[in-house]
Amino acid sequence: MITERMMQRLMYQAFVAEEIESTSIDLADWRWPWREIVLAAESRAMGFNAYSRLAEACRMVADDADTAQQWMDEIEDAASPLRHATLAEIADSLEPVTWLWESWVPRGMLTLLGAFQGTGKSYAVMDMARITLHGPVWPDGSAVTHDPATAKVVYVDAEGIPQVNNARALDLGLDTRRMYLMMAGNGEMMDFLQPKWRDRLLDLAWTVRPELIIIDSLSAITTKGTNSAEEVGGLLTWLNGVAREVNAGMVLLHHLRKPSGGQLSLPGVSIHDFRGSTHIVALARSVIGLSVVQEPGKQFSLNGPRHMEVVKTNLAAEYPPKLEIRMQRSESGVRFEYGPVATTVVEEPSAEEWLVDYLEANGPTKFRELVEAAVADGFSKATIFRARKRLGARISDSAGRQGKGNLWMLAEDDSCRTDDAGDIEDD
């Protein structure tokens, strides 16, 4: 393989500097017009020296004198090898990573926040706006490092619900005089693939200089959907550029793939749950998942607690701890309460405990069915045999150990017992 600049440099070495023989150049991978120029220069003696031959060859291949001169200029520019700077040489010019919210929302880069519909991501990010405007600490207890008294927030309401966003902002006690709502109007759909919408956001960001830009949501700011890698990639690259231009945190809301059975309570969110092209997750520097969780011993409710966690980061050395969110409503408004997620160590049951629990829950059971259930829970057939042996007389048989239709059962459950005898074995 050979690059265009490498071709130009070899031509300079052969025909201008005369450091190598032009006949030694392998033209197999060369592209137009450079291959044709070399062949033309070698075809005949067109001047008094190699340089003149090369200039004449450029004029022969080119359609006009200006193009021929441009090619000669490019060949002469390639005389010196490219100088490639090392990381050590450019390190001092690199801007350090800065944060709006440490380890969660970087400045000048895109943050993606994903959740199922109905999870409350718009409400949760509105509380992020409240903290940006009023402080004093972020949900994990880290201090707000900017001055909340002068902070501003831009909220891009692409879903067209300004009255709902206003009500939420007032419920949370936001100073709406420092919150700027960008929205469409007159039945228009916001489309950031069009220059006029990009200009509107960039003009607003440059004028306001916000600490935080919220975009609600990705599916509502493009008419081409979220599956096209080319369209999504270009859009998200542009949004990253806007965040960088004004050095703001930018949070883009997005939906997760529909879970099987419509269930909204999951153990956690992963990057594989995000709808659309993989470019969506790839181009975000920080990805946050929000999910409703079911409290132990309680029926699942959309009013229950949420878990918020960073599921991808290119910036933090470690992933921050997962947070639990509870929303409390009172006469004075709505407040989000944050705290660490309680960690509990779940001890796996022993084979003996599993066997007793299974028979208590299911009653007398055929051995084959019992083994299938045991294997599904991680216990082998041999392990179940040993567990029964250790349990001794607590486990008995309904029809003798080799009786037809024999069932394993707890000794106290003798209603199924028969007088058959035999040895314990698979039915």
C-alpha cells in the first residue's frame, strides 16, 4: 500500500533530487494521475534535465496548465518527510477533562441517559437542572463546582410538552428565569439534521452560555430515525461539537429497547439495552442508565424507587457507585431523595436446603422432575443424592425405593405413602 504523499515524494526523489532511478519505482499500486505522470516522464527525454521532464509530463497528463502547476507544487511540497508529533510533544496543548458532575456528566462532551418509557427520565433530568441552578451538591454528595447563582440551563423540548416541563420545574423549585426552553412551534417537528435547527441551538448556546444543555429526546430531534449509522453518527458528532464550543455538560435522553413481556423492572441497564445504532452509545463519552426497581416483599410499582448508574464511561478511572432515587411529593412540591444502593449478600442455599425447600413448596415429586429442577438451579443429580443421604430420615419415598410411581417427599408428608419396597432410583 502507498499513500498519495508517498507517491509524490518518490517522484521528487527520482525526477527533481535525482536520488533514485525512476525505473526502480514499482507502479503497481499507484493511482491517477501520478502513475501516468511517471510513465510520461520516462517515455522520452523531454528536456535538458529530469525536472523539466517531470514538468512536461504533468502538462501532458493534465487538462490545463493550472492543474499541471498544482501537481508540480504538490510534488515539491512532498520533498520533506512528514513530521509526526509524539504524545509527549502535544501533551501540554491538550485540554484536561473537566466535569459538570464528577464521574457522571463531563463538560464539552455528550452524556447519554437512557430509560424505558414511563421510568421518569425527563423528571429525573429536570432535577439535574435544579441542582445545576441551585446546588449545593450532586446526588452522590459531591460538591457543585460552578457558581449556581449565575448558572443557566438550556432545555431542548423536542417532544413538544412545554406546559409539562414548566409544571415539573415549578414542582422542583427551579428558578425558571435562568432556564431557557427551546421548542418547535406551529406544528413543526424539530430536526437537527437541518441547518436551521442546528443554527438555532448553537445561537442559543452561544448567547446563554449554559452550564447544562438537556435534549429531550434523541428520537424526537431527527426525522431519519435512530438506526442509520451515518445519520446518527453525524448528528451525535455535531452535538459533541456544540457541547465543546460552550464547554457545557450535555445530556441527551434516549429510550431503551422494549423489554420482553413489557417489564420495566430489570436488574440493571446495560449498553446493549439502548435502541438504535451502536453509534449512539459509541459516540457518547458517558452513558447513564435509569431503571425502576422492585422493592423486596412489595408489589412492583412505577412509583417505586429508581436506580441510576453509569453503564459506560471513557473518562473516569472507576465507575461511580450506583444511586437509588426516591421521589417524594408534598404540599410544597416534589423532592428527589438520593442515596447509595443497599448491597446485600445473598447466600446460595446448600443442596440440603434446596431439597427441603423444593419439597415444601411442591409436595411429593417424581425423582426425574426433581432432578430437572435441581439442574436448572445449579445442582447435579449426584449432589441431590448426597443431599438426601445427609438429610437421612427427613426424606422418604411414597412407594418404596424402587416402587412404580415413587415420589420423593418430606417424612412428615406421609399421605402418599404405599407399602411398596425397593431401592432408591430414577423412575
